[in-house]
Amino acid sequence: MTFKVEGERIWHQHYPEGVPKNLDIPDDISIDDIFKETAAKYPDFPVMSFKGQTWTYKWLDDQVDRFAKSLQDMGLQKGDRVAINVPNTPQYLIGFFGVMRAGGVVSPIVPLQKAAEIRHQINDSGSKFFIIFDAFFEEEVQKIVDELPTVEKFILTGMGEYLKPLIRILGNLLGKIPRMKKWPEGPRYAKFQDLLQSEGKPKPVKFDTKKDLAVLMYTGGTTGLPKGAMLSQYNLVSNLYQCAAWIVGTKPGEEATVGALPFSHIFGLTTMMMMAIKLGGKCILIPNPRDIPDLIKTIVKEKGTLFSGVNALFNRINNHPKAKKFDLSTLRSALSGAGPLAKDVQEKFEAMTGARIVEGYGLTETSPVVFANPLGENAKRKIGTVGMAFPNTDCKIVDPETKEEIPQPGKEDDISTHGEIAIKGPQVFLGYYNRPDATKKDLRDGWVYTGDIGYFDEEGYLHIMDRMKDMIKYKGHSVYPREVEDLMYQYEPINEVGVIGVKNEKGEENIKAFVSLKPEYKGKVSVEDIQNWCKDNIAGYKWPRIIEIIDEVPTTNVGKVLRRKLREREEE
């Protein structure tokens, strides 16, 4: 039975037109069922594009069959974990949906991870197979092969396999394509392309969708080693239905999602890769989103319509000198997440593209999206908020200590109305793998307690203030780092900013901002210039007394400021 929100919530009074408050979400279909249904309806529609080539749903469906059959022939059983460590390339879609069809559970690994991080995730998840790019294998995994006892097969693949032949040959000759010149051999190794030679169909797998896992997505790392968030088939299917309902006016065969965020992160996996399949659209594969000229050219060539990104990525597009030379008008809607969307970034991106960009909010533990500003052309959005709760999603603001609900609405200048955000809905995860204490702490009676502080305004729009653990106490005042960051983005010379609390010898906390400057302002703007702007534009109790200009503010692979790295830098 589908979880539905009973009664009227504060946000329901202002809900966007055309979006139901509750959806009928089927609880008997899997991710693979959604893929097979779309492939049957639109076999000749493009499903993905990569470096100038496009493939159809019919082609991908056949490749998924072959890959799933090979996995089963090698011994994969229902529920077995399969780690995937490849960038956004055709291998990711074939591998992901192949594992789904074979009955396995995908455990995505961020391609930038190092040996110790990979070892932790593989061993913690108990992954039986490991799909990995040869260059990543050579750099990080080859030296720890004997420390990964659960892995029965390393399935090797490479960047060149889906490039046009001439590009692949020239790239290899010129050393432009990272690759391992000689692959290891033996019973523990298999070639990705060999697995696609299998004939016949895989054995069908029946899922208990609310209990059976689809993805074991590792999250955290700011407080100890990352934990595996258990996302069921039903969790992911639910969020796909919710996201599809929120994106009003989509048309099968006419949508193209910009797959720039890594699919190893739940934001990119759900909202771009799997959403393309749900909508009968094309996923534009971007293996290196830091190459802004290539990203922009690809969006133009492939006529991207839907774009999920983060503030840092949209900011880089805005500030690239070549961006304004291209026509990005095919972009219609963009969703920003994984951190605050600066007003200046939002306005510049919309002026340049004509797209409607809104801020949303979610967690790995919620598959991920739970809140977003309305995307409809005439719908009301509020800059500086993350919008309203998705269909079938309930939310409450609670006292961080007692977990008692705080009456709503709240006010920005009344901290007594701020509290921890708790969420309930069909997209909420099953718990942390092999972490009963962490599960008990964060998941209670179906409510996931987020660790984020916020409040609802009088129209039910959620204002995220900050992480509980990041809040700074300055002379008795509570200061939210992300609010200070958002304000500082209004100063034109600033490219990126990260704010933390630092303590003096008396144990008193002060506010420090790490700032990187836009190229044209480097060497021209001083710390004093930034401080003077902050004094004039930010309240006296929250402008940063300490400012350090650095080359680059450290961020995660999806653009969140790594405050942990800034604290480590401060301690050195």
C-alpha cells in the first residue's frame, strides 16, 4: 500500500497546479520493470548519447539482457552486491540495469575515490562482482586486490570502448585516453565486452519491492567512515514517480537529461539517469563535468532539456568566457541541490539560458528528492527556499534534543521556531547496512531525522538554515555558515566560498570564510576589500572576522563545501 499524507499540511494550501498531493505509486514493480515498459513502448527512441553517438532503447534492452545473463551464469544470486566504479558512460547504464535485471544490488563507487576508501566500501558491502574502469583499477585497486576477498570477479572496461573508432585510435596513440595497456588475466578477471556476447535471456527475478534492495549507496564520511544506505526497489520507484509528477509538461521522446552529475551519487542517478528512462527520454552522458566548454557544446548538440546540478556547476557555466557564445535555449528546467543555490547564480543562469532553475532538497537516505520549488511556468517559487514537499511526503520540524514537534510556521529571525527536519514517505530508506545503532538514531517510526535545521514559512516553503553540527556560536548568537556563504556570493569578485567556525585560545568561536576569486579579480581584490563589503552588507554578528583567499574551495564530487577539509586546513 502506498504511503499517503493524511490531512492538510501547511504547504498543501499553495501546492502547484497540476501536481497531486498524493500519487498512486505501484508497489509491485521494480526498476527493471520501468525500464522494460519504456523500452517496449519506445524501442526506436534514443536512450542515451555519448561523445557524438546515440543508442536506442531497443539496443540497450538487448545489451542489458546479455549482461544480466552473463552475471547469472557467473553465479550472481538475487541480492548479491555488485560494485560499479565507472564514470558517466554507456557502461554505467548497461551495468546498472544489467545488475537490476539479474536480481543484484548496485553499490556505486565514486570514481575519484582512493584505495582505502574503495577497500572499505567493497568489504563493508560484501560486493561479489566489481565493474571498474581499467585506469581506475591500475591506479587504485590493483595494489589491494588481495585485500578484497569477497570479490569473485573484477569486470574490466575502458573509456575507449564506446568512442567512435577514429577518435579511439587517435586518443590511444596520443595518450589522451587514460587506459591500462595490459589487463590482468586469470579466474578473477573478466572483460565487460565479453559479457555482452552472451545469448539468450536471463532468468526472471521476482522482487519483494519494499524489502529487496536495489542500491546500497554509501554516504557520510564527515563523521567516521561512510555508511551504506539501503534503498529498496520501492524507494527508487517511488521517487521516480514523485519527480516525474513534479516536472509538469514532459513529453516522451522529446526530453534529454543532462547527465553531468556523477551517477555514483544518488542525485545524478535518480534525477538524470533513471528519470530519463521513466520519461522515455535520452540521457546525455557527461563523463567530465569540469570540462565546461565540452559540457556546453554537448548540451547544445544534444538539445538538453532537463538539467540537475549544483551551485558550483551552474556558477562555473555562468562564469565561463565562452558560455555566452552558445545557444542554450533548449534547456527548459533545472534543479539545483546538494547545497544552497545562490541568488546571483540562479539569476545569471536563467538570463543566459531562459531555463527555469529552482532549488530542491534531499538526502541519500530519501532516494533523494523530498522538496523542490515548483517548476511550472506560472507556479510560485521562493528564491532562498527549497520549496514544498513532494507528493506522498510528510515533514515536521522538531526540537533537536527532545524530538518534539515545533509549531509552524516559523520565522527567520526567531531561532526558537527553527528545528531539525524530519521526513516520512515512500522514498525513505530502510536503514544503514550493518549499522543498527546509526539506523536507530536516524530512523524512527518511518521518520528519517536529517540533522539539518530549518523552518516552514507561512506558505509551507521550507527554509534550510544549516547542518546542526556546522552551526557557529558567535558571542551568544547562532550563525548558519550556509547563510553567510549565500550572502557573500552577492559580492561579484567571489567565485566560491566556504565558512566555518574557528576557536581562539579561550575556546570562543569566531567566523572564518575561505574565498576563491573569479579569474579576472585575482590579485586585484584583497582580504580587506572583502571584509569591508561584508561589514556593509551582513549583520554585525555574522559577518566573517577572518577571511583567507585560497585558489579553490574544497567540495565533494557534487559540489558541497567540504567543511571538514577547511577545518583540517585550519588545524595544520
